[in-house]
Amino acid sequence: MHRNTVTNIETGRYRGDPATVAAIRAALEAAGVEFLPADNGGPGVRLKT
């Protein structure tokens, strides 16, 4: 995907379609990022240990 798509999602200009958001999440998780639910000290992210 184009870097402008990511920038627009990050800045709130564009919400992103579900497939795009899922692709970004999958890429981050593959790189070692763990998404935290709101009930687990989050919401947030951290690097997997």
C-alpha cells in the first residue's frame, strides 16, 4: 500500500477500509508488535517479549 494511505489513517484523514486496517495490523504483528485490549492495561501496543 502507498505510504500516503498509512499517513492518512494515522492522521485521521481516512479511517481505512477493513482490509487495509487488517493488513497494517498483520504487518505490525509480524514485526513483533502486540495489541493490548482495553481491559488489559490498554488499549495500547507493546513489543512481544
